[in-house]
Amino acid sequence: MKLEASVGPGRTERKRRWNRLAIVACLTALYSAGTAPPAMAQASADDAWADTILKQMTLDEKLDLVHGSNPFAVKPKLPADVVKGAGYVKGVPRLGVPFLTESDASVGVANMMGGLRPGDVATALPSTVLLASTWDVNLVERGSAMIGSEARDKGFNVLLAGGVNLAREPRNGRNFEYFGEDPLLAGTLVGHAIRGVQSNHVISTIKHFALNTQETGRTILSAEMEEGALRESDLLAFEIGIEIGQPGSVMCAYNKINGVFGCENAFLLNDVLRRDWGYKGFVMSDWGAVHGPSIREGLDQESGTTPTDAGYFGSQLRAALAAGTVTETDVDQSVRRILRSMHAIGLVDHAPVRRPIDYDANGRIAQEVAESGIVLLKNARNLLPITAAAPTILVVGGHADVGILAGGGGSSQVNPVGGAVLKLPAAFGRKLYSNSSPVEALRKALPNATVSFDDGTDSKRAADAARKADLVVVIGEQFTTETMDVKDLNLPDNQNDLIMAVASANPATVVVLVTGGPVLMPWLDKVGAVLEAWYPGQRGGDAIARILTGAANPSGHLAMTFPASERQLPNPTIPGYEMAGETVQRDLYGLPKDMKPFSLTYPEGANAGYRWFDKTGAKPLFAFGHGLSYTRFVYKALRVTGGATPRLSFTIVNTGARPGADVAQVYARVNGVKHLVGWSRVYLKPGESRQVSVDVDPRLMAGFDVVAHNWHVAGGTYDIEVGEDVDHPVLKAKVRLGEQRIKP
């Protein structure tokens, strides 16, 4: 699509070019005077363009820009060159201000159940929690750049990506969209994901700001947390992500935070985001998350209203202007932020153009990501990789004869390339399977083996078939979706019984988990190997087969703790779940229609995920950072330097017989609890070694002083560990730090 076509040639286009030339001339003068470094000059250009355009806009045009609509509700109909997606914001063609055409989401250009654009497909990148399990900033950026390029080539210039809510609640139906439970890992990776998307001149959001940690009651609950704990955990993930990625927009959350809804929370939007972090972009709402004309509280744009002038930033904002409770200066401030992001990300000069997409090349990227993020959890007696000693292989369950579960449900659901080969009903929406069959991939990879399939609907039949096989691969599925949390962490539909029966019949059983997050494994001691494949995306079946056969060496490491029991969790049951029920009628945003507001408290405070397990001494099923390989790595020669920014250096050696990638993790004990403070992912050939260095952000070893309003690093000696995961240190040292005060 060519948005510039809406501007037209002639006088309007000449005026637009004159505006640009005036800005360039101003900046040229600054350069010649030697007063404007490039980054500052770019920021000045962004501000100057926004101010120039704003002065020429009418009030109606300004109000159009702060109010987004659902494309199906726009009347008159959308212009022919504007693509239908999650939302639409009217531009100002006469001034060269493009329409904002918005698409979900984090794992591909979404087309939920194919209903938005019938027949349109997109590359299904593996789930975000799989991306997080790669611990690979470059691969995350490349994968996200691929999604951004498809969004651009389909005509979108805003992607509602960048989910960085910490996975505090392992039963959260939306964990598959997020980057795990640690603020450093999640913040760093989401920042690079945003960079990747925005490299295509497509705005990426970062979302959902903040504490949107469960789907149960998400539109009515109040997430309660004291400021210091919030700053040291969830907000730190957002802060790091914004620093690295510079997203064009922040999306505020449905829920309340300490009694105030996220999209009218002046503390979060004005004080933290803008005053403390210096954020220059704009804040958009989640769809249906606005509760008033809260432009003064920091919300700049209401999203996806139906019909066009509904919501609070339509006729109600006009009424507030007329009454004087909102001024045009307030509106100008929000419009300026939106315009600035348009210019900074390149929407003004690089309109998306619809063109053919190289889905084959993009599929290869998706497969590379999957192979890097699949986690080998267990491999007793080196059952994997599959060798010629297993001439008969039985694959059980997961519809693996036709495809693989492509992803979770909800707004992020992607209609995979080739179309979904199987569509199954689910509690909310449908489960979609991509045409990447693990059975067919194994047959191709092992032409001399006999690979058979059992659908797993009869445990006795599957067990009888398992006794006759040399190796059994069971696919265990868990479908999760936006709007609903899972009741518990067990695999649904009696799959635990199936796995137990098969493994009892044949201990050479491999379980491949295709899930949105952690699950319990009552059969763990019975099986020989376990792979966590998450939702492996477009070519997930091929990636699984390559890991199983050793064509790819597993290198994923968990971005979430796998608990041994729900009793180990800060909240053993999901707050509000009993009130919500499992079968009650829900509205579009997942709210049970008879549910009452409630508060959600966090006993763990800042110590989410593995920090809670470390603090309580509970032993998880699999620790944060855990991941096995078909080769072996050794760490040695740790050296630590203190100071304002501590630095660690150490050597990693591949002592095995296969090439592979390792993720060496660095932890510091802060206030008695382990914190991830750095990591290094390296690829090494057999016998190869490499010295790596890790610089530690002092905020990770600090507490937030609410009274002094800064980060406080207490002077003293800190324990440092380098390990394979949080629970298995290999190298240990101490570092001496002086007291520091750091501005937020």
C-alpha cells in the first residue's frame, strides 16, 4: 500500500516538501556550527517536524489522531489502500501525516482465525517465550525484523508487539507472548525485538504497562504492589526494553495498578514513563481499556473503538474540551508525541508498500529460531539424539501426522503460511496447526527407519504399540490463549495418563512438550528424555525432528521456572479463578459477565519466578536457565573487577564431540536473593574455547529507594556465580562495590 498516494501531487505535496526542507535547513545550520551530534540532530528533526505539522492542523484533525477505530466499524469504509488489521487511525493527507494501520502481534502478522483478511497468511514465528529461551539478542532481533518486514509488506505501519509482562503466574494464558520471568532477560530481549520490528519503519509498541500478569479478571482487577518492588521487577523490564528498543509507542494495560487503571494512571504514565525515563513517544490504550477522557493523566490515543466516534476520546473528549476540563493544549501535547514517533520511526518518508513476501526465506528464519529455543530438559542414558539403533519409531499424539500446534490463541494468533492444516475448537477461538508434521519430518530425516503414528486417544492401544517400538516420541499439548488462564499446570485431556502408560510399556520414551508455559510432569521419572518445544511456529515439526535426530544441537535455556507443584507458587491458586469459573459467558475482552472487581496481591514482591524459589528454598522441577546439550561445556578462569560497573570475564570451552551453543549465566546475591546480572551465549566447535566478558548494570544489584527517589547500591562485598542455570553454579567469586546513588 502507498499511503503517500493519499497525499497526492501538486500543491499539497509541494507544501509537505517545503516543511521538510525548512527543517533540513535548520539542522544544516546546526551542523555547520558544530553544535548538533547526529543523535541529537535526529531528535531535533523529529521534534521540529512534529511542531511544524502540529501548527497547521485543525482541531478536528488533532482529535482524529488521538482516537483509533476498529476497521470493521469505520464509516464511510476505509480507503481501498488501507489494510484491515487490529485498528486504524485517520491521518492528515494534506500535511503528509500517514494513516496508522495497526496489526497484532508478537509472533507474526496476526489474522485471528482468518477473520480479518480472509485467505491471508503470515509466517508464524515461534512463541515469544521460545524466543526468550534462545537468550540470543541477535536472533531475537532478526526474527522480529522478519515479522516487521511482513507487516510492512502487507501494508501495516504499526505492530502491536513487544510483550514484556513478567511471567509471575505460570498459569497465565498469555505467557507464550512474553519474554519470561526475569527483568534483565525480558527487558533486554524485548528491546532487541522492538529494534527488529522498527528497522522496517514500522512502529512497535511495548506492552502491557504494567502488571498485566494474568488473564482472569484482567479488566477489573487491581494489581497491588509497593513502588520499590514494582520498580525493581516489572518496571525495570520495561525500562530496559525502552532504553534498548526506543519503541514508538507504549501500550497501557487493562488492569488497575494500585487502584488506578493503567490507561489513566498518572503515576505510571507521567511520573515514571516520562519524567523519570524521559520517554518521548506516545501512549496508546489496549482495546477497550479506557475509562474516561484521561488525556491529562498521560494517555495519548484511545485504540480500536466501535463505532467510529464511540469511546472516551471521541464525542466525550469533545465534550470535555467544551466544558474546559480538557484544553486544546492537552490535546496538542498528545498529538505532538504521536507525530514525533511517526517521524522518528520513519513512517512519514517510508510508507509501507504491498508486495510479494518471500515466505520460504522467512520460514527458514522461523525454523532457526525454533531450533535455538527448544529446550532439552532431560536426556537419561543419552537416549537422544536418535541413532540407527532405533529402526522402529512410534510417534504418539499431538496430531503429529499432519502438523504441529502453531501457536496460542487470541489477538496474536497467526494464520500460518500454507493455511492451517487442522482447525480444532477450543474454549476461546480455535487451535491452528501449521503444515509441519513431525512424523513426516522424522521419516525424511531417518529414511532407513520405520516411523509409525498413533493418535493417542486410546492409552492401551498406544501402550501396546509402544512395546513393539525401539523408540517412542509422545507429543504433549497444552493450548493457552488470551482471555483465559489454565486452571492448573497439568497437561489437559488425560495426557499424563497416556504418557504414563506409554512410558511404562517402553522406557525409551521421549516426551516433546508443545505448550505455552510450564507444566507438571508426574511421569518424569518414567521417561527417558523430555524436550520443551513451546509453540515452535511455522516449521516447528521440522525443527523438532532436527533436534531429535541431532541434525541441530539443542541450545535453549528456560526463561521460566518449572515448578514441581503449584503449592510452591506465591499464589497456589489463581486469584479470582473460582469467581470467574471455567464455563461462564465472557465478553470480547475475556471478562466473565457476572464477575466482581477484586485485588491481586503478590507475596513475592520483587522476587518473581526463580527469585521466589531461591528465597523460599523450594526445589523446582526444572530451574530457570536450565537447558541440556549434546555436547559438554566447561567454564574456567573467572576474573571479577569491581567499581561503578562490575565486569566479569571467564573462559568457555566445548569439551565434547559436537559443535553447539551454550548460555553461561551470571548471578549475584542481592539482599539475600539471587539476581541474574548477565549472560553470554556462544557457539563453539569441538575443542574450541573463548573468553567472554559481562558488564553488570548496577541497577541489578541495587534497591529502589522510594524516599530518595533513586537506585541505591549498598556498599559492600557481593557473591557472584557463573553457572549452567540459577541452581547449579560452576564458578564463584566475590566483588566489592562502593555505595552508589543512580537516578531513575
